[in-house]
Amino acid sequence: MTVESSEGRATPDAVEKILSINYGDCIFCGECEAACPEAIHLTKSFQLATTSKPDLTTQARYIVGKDGVFAFAEVISESPSTEETLEDIGAKVRDNVRRLFGRSLHIREVDAGSCNGCEVEITSLNNPLYDVERFGVHFVASPRHADMLLITGPVTRNMEIALRQTYEATPDPKLVVAVGACAIGGGIFGRSYASCGGVDTVIPVDAYIPGCPPRPEALLHGILVAIDRYPHRGPSVSDLSRNKESR
């Protein structure tokens, strides 16, 4: 998790601190809350998915007194979040799927080097409790039958070519969703000789679902966020390749 603190205005009795938290890097271990409960509080909100990486960052202003006690001042910027139930989100998914895809949304899940924690949560979408097929969401075995790619893992170097080929094999227009901290920015693996450091370093991404791993409710919400992007597209794979070569 990326937690940054910077100083703002100061008075003889207090110092202003600006705290930034990046949900894209967060593994939701709770250590930050334990270290500073006056400033950070974890909630059960799961609607954190977004179509833009900068939107994953939340900033808040605090006043720190001479005694070191934090006093909350205001939220400067925060990740978009709504309080909706699973049924509410599922109903929206079902309506949007019918409107944009006809009857159903076909998803191909791609493990690009994850620890399989995200796969456990994705598999849960098909259990009797969540049963996403009732909302028109189906998982398929081939990218050629898919409308959306749900990708986990930091994209290991050994999976980079396979991921590109999977993307190219998926018919246009298609949607790509990065699932979990690893897929968003490399997670605890980061970027190294063995890891590309996230899905969007290899192919365009339409939506990001933070978490380590994200809950099934968060996954369904992320699918809804991604559907809202259909059929808008970002840069092509060839554009990303040219940018990579220029660096």
C-alpha cells in the first residue's frame, strides 16, 4: 500500500498534514490502521473499482497538534464509492448486459502470474451465493468467445507474450479489467526482471479493481464499471509497443 504524508500550513500550535493512500497498491492488511488509528480507518466498502488509476488515490487533510494527536480536517480527493448491495449492482449489470450485449456477457479469465488468491474470489462468483449467471455473466474457455478479459497477476515475463496473444484473439470491441493489486501495478512483486509490473504495461486496460484479493462483490462492481466503458477504447497494443520502444 502506498501511504504518503506531506506537510502543509503550520502554526505555532499545529502542523497540517496531507495523507495520500493509493488503493491500487493496497493489500488491505490493516497495518496502517493499527499504526495510526487516529488518521486511518478501514471500512467494509467494496465499490472501489474505477476506469482511471489516479482515481484510486484518496487524500485527506489532518491537523497535528503539539501533542502529536491527529485531528481530521477534510477529504481532499477520494476514490468514487457508492453504498449499493450486491442485488443492486447485479440488477444494473443485468440491465446493461442486455442493452449492450444482447443477452449475456462472456468473460475469459486470464491468470498472468497471480498467487491464485484472486482466482479463488473469481471462482466464488459462480457459487450459489453469488450466482452471477443470473445477471447474464458467463465465463468462457476461449478468448475468441469473450467480450471481456478479467486478468490477474503482475504479468510475469513468461506470460507477457501469452497475454498479448490472448488480447489479440479476443474479438473487438472488447473490455479488459485488471483484478487485484498485482494486476494494477505489480503488487508485492513490483516490476523486475521477472515481472512486467501490471497489466496496463502490456495491453490497454478499461477498469481497475483494487484488493488483495478483491471480494466477489467488488469484482461484480468492477465488471459494471468496465461495462460503462463499452465500446470506448483506449490506446491500442501497437501504441503501447511504440511508447515502450521510445522509452
